[in-house]
Amino acid sequence: MHALKRRRAIDKEKNCMIIPVRCFTCGKLIGDRWEEFARRIRTGENASDILDSLGIKRYCCRRMILSNVEIIDEILRFYEEAEKRREARNLY
């Protein structure tokens, strides 16, 4: 449990995002391009131009980058609740 909280704090410091390493459809490696994409989006560049310059041409790969959503915090919350319930059961 403590390791989970520590990991969450480290991820927030690094501003980490869990991006799939490969495209689910074609298998092309896309995870290594996420940081560059995110950095350039924050500067206000057009997403289409960024994807073109990064060499992401296929629609399936573009979908993987554009539709990625950070949900790890929500998942961790449910895990922590399950751990609390397990600990409460062990007390009785």
C-alpha cells in the first residue's frame, strides 16, 4: 500500500502518462513519440502537423496517440479501496 502511494507521488512529479507502447491495430511502435507529441501540443502546435512530422501516418496509430486518456489515478483509487476493505476484514 505504501509503495503504491510512493509510486503515485513519483508519477505526479514526473507528470507521467501511461501510453501504449505499440498500436493495437498494426503493431507499430508509438510509445516513444508520446513525450514529444505532448510537449509540442502544450506549445500550441496543430496535432495533425505534429503527427505528420513524427512519422505517424496511419489512422490507427494516430487514434492511439490522440485518444489516449490518463486513467491510472482512477484505477489506483479503486485498488486502494479494495486494500482497505481487505485490511478491515483481517481485523475481525
